[in-house]
Amino acid sequence: MHYLLFLIPIVFSSISPADYISQSDRPKIAAHRGLCSIFPENTAQSFEGAMFQGTDFIELDVVLNKELQLIVAHDTFMTAVSNIKTFPEFSSRQRKRTINGVVRDDWWLIDFSLAELKRVGINQVRGSTRPKMFDGLFTYPTLWEVLQQVKDFNIRTANERNPNKKPVGILLEIKDYEYHLEYAGVSIVQYVISELSKFGIGTIKDCKSVVPIVIMSFDMNAVKETRELTDLPRVFLMTGLQNQPSTFYAEATKYANIIGVDLASVWNQKTQQIQPEVQLIKDNQMMVYAWTFQDDASGTQKIHLLSSSQDEYPRTYHRVFRCSNLVCPIILKLMNNYQDEESGFKIQEKIYTWGRFLLFFLTGLILLIVSFPFSGFLLVNPYPFVLLFSLGSLLILIAIIQVTEYKTIFSQAGTVIYFIALLSGLYTGVFKIGYLTTLGIMIVQILALLYLMAALLPGGQAGLKNYILSKIKT
């Protein structure tokens, strides 16, 4: 599970009075389509699991069906998540439609009644890395059903919900605004706001103690229309921050309170710096909302500096945030909220992670210091020094693992060499093997330890390497 800590307070924009999205001591967690690392996404069971495990918000998507009812689903088409192909009676409804400029041959929610959709089962999207045991067991919920589910949960767990003891809220993404205008002939925004109003949560004042609501969309026209109809907080979602006109964010602040952005575009891996647009967003009095952490994703889907550990017991997962170097606090200082596909699990305070780091690191450092008086006897008896130094090095390795991604550490050749030298040092220190062999192992171990500790520097080992090369060139 991916968890972030080093949680630094951010002052919330004055644009929206919605205190339920302001950051007090940490970013808010939103469970992306519920607990979809276990249950099929956007199902009642997925939402219940995420709420049970302590999320601040659940994130969901809405589209319209044939009867113009709001259905909770990520896509307007059905094959990506459902078993619609197994229904021969619906085979004739497969058809081509254009969505976001792409022609797709599929089954579409706009062609199905609610009664028909309730017969269709939802499958796990990432079937290769996530449980398939629930495939087809759950079905499409309506927005009204989920609103009632979250409201009931908040009433039921009023004193034990999440770390802030606040009601679980909903990040509601309005999908495919232009598609609905073309094929349904209506504004989906108006249907969403009308539904929320009928439920009694159409404004900040009405929703904040019942089911806090945030409206999101990738379509600026949908965000603009939402602003005209309600004071609910609005998120304009973007796939990247770069290549925008210089006045873009100043213009966006007229309609949006928050900019939602893919995590991969927050951090520049080449320069090892936060993208300047992040600060530009904040300078324009908007919050930054980042999406999405996925333990089983790779490449650009998984920001390279953020990592965590995973508990084997899903019912007791806890957020344990770690970072691969000390640049992480800089990233989180500039992010207000983030979205996680694994949960919304209960947060453990940062002291647990860094407390363990300090315990192991300082103990290891003490052993290293204690070992140096014995270094004067290297030519006579190197073994006490080797044993103490290796034990200290082992504790420092354990300390560094507390705040880094262990898979990343052990994928580096320098770390592997260090680990081998460390074990060899312990072995020679105990069994007193060859004098010259022992000295050689110590030299390798010291150099490798220095390399490993560079992971704690801003920019990590790559930053150290670039710094050394730049000095050599000059």
C-alpha cells in the first residue's frame, strides 16, 4: 500500500469556505473508486471497505443511463469493468460512438435502464495483480444509493470514523460532459446538482456535517457550470501541468478552488525539483490535489519518490508513509490532497517511521564510533573493528530502509555490493578469516556504505553522482 507522511500544514485558499477540504496537519486521503485494490471499483462494497479503513473521502464517477439516472461508473461504455459481453440478449446493443474524439465499438450505459444495469456484474480492472474472486458479484450503484450509504456510515460511526473525526466525504467526478450533451441531449452537471439538492446536500452549509461534497471534472465547461449552480468546492482535473498559457491558472481560479493533477507531472525527475507550476497554482490561491497512488502500477503511474510497506491483513492496513530521500517533505509541502487507489486507510503518525529511523541510525552510528578506537589495531587484530563496524553498518542499513523503498534499494548494484560486504564483514569478524581478505572487505564496505547513505541526500545517489561529475568537469 502506498502511504505518504511528512505531513506539513498548508493554508487553504480563501476562495471556498469549505473547511472540510482544508488541510490541518496532513493531506486528505481519497479512496480512488473505493477500496478497488480488493473489490471491483465503484461498487458499494468497494466504498464500504474504504470507509471502514479510515478514508477521508471516497472518490467516484457518475454518468447518465437511458432513464437519465445518475449511475456510479468510471466510463460511459461498459466492457472495461463489466461482464456485459456474457449477456446474449444485449448483444444487439453494441454500437459505435465517438467519445473524446475516439470512435469506440462498445455497449453504452446511456442505452440501458437501471433494471437492466442491476443485472450486470462489475469485474476487477487490474485482474493480474488484484483479487478476481469478487468478479460479477456486485453491480452498478446509483449516485443516490451511494449518498445514502455514506450518510448511513457517517451516522453509524460518528465517533470513530477517521483521524480527524469528521464525516467521510465524496469526491464526485462528472464524466464526459460533451458526450452527454451529444448523446443524452442534457447537461449532466444539472442532473448532479439537482440530485445533491434533493438529497439535502446541495451546498457547503447543507453537506459539510452530513456528506461533504467536492465536484470534479476534466472539462472546464462542466466546472464553470457547476460554479453557476452551487458553492460546492470544484476541482479542475488535468493530466499535466506544463505547456499552459501564462494566464491559465489566473483564469482557472475564477471557476475552480482546486487543481487536480497526475502525480507524475508534479515532480521533474531530470532536474530533481518540484515543477514550478505547483507553486504557481498556490500563488493563484488554489489547492493542489494529486492522483493516484497504485502499489501495483509502474512507470509514470507511480511517482518514483513515494513508497510504503504492505500489511498482510487487509482489515488492519495502516498508512505508513515513507520516502526514498529527504526531498519527499518538499513534495508533500506543496500538495494539499492526494488520491489513493489502495484505500484511505488509517494514518499512523510520522513519528513511527522516523522514530524507527532515528533509533536504528543513532544506534548504528554509536557502534561505528565505538569501532574506530579499534582501528588502530588493524595491523595486529582487525577483527573487533570489523565486527563492530559491520554491526553498525547493518543497523544503518535497517534505518535507511525505514524511509526508503526497499525494492528500490536492493535493485541498485552499489547496495548489493554493500550488503554482500556487510555480511562478509560480520562473517570475518566472528570467524576471523584471512587478514588481507578482512581488510579488503572493510574497504569495500566503507565505500559502499557512503554510497548507500547518499540516498538520504536531496536527489539521492543520482544527485550525488551528478554533483561529483559537475565538479570533475569544472
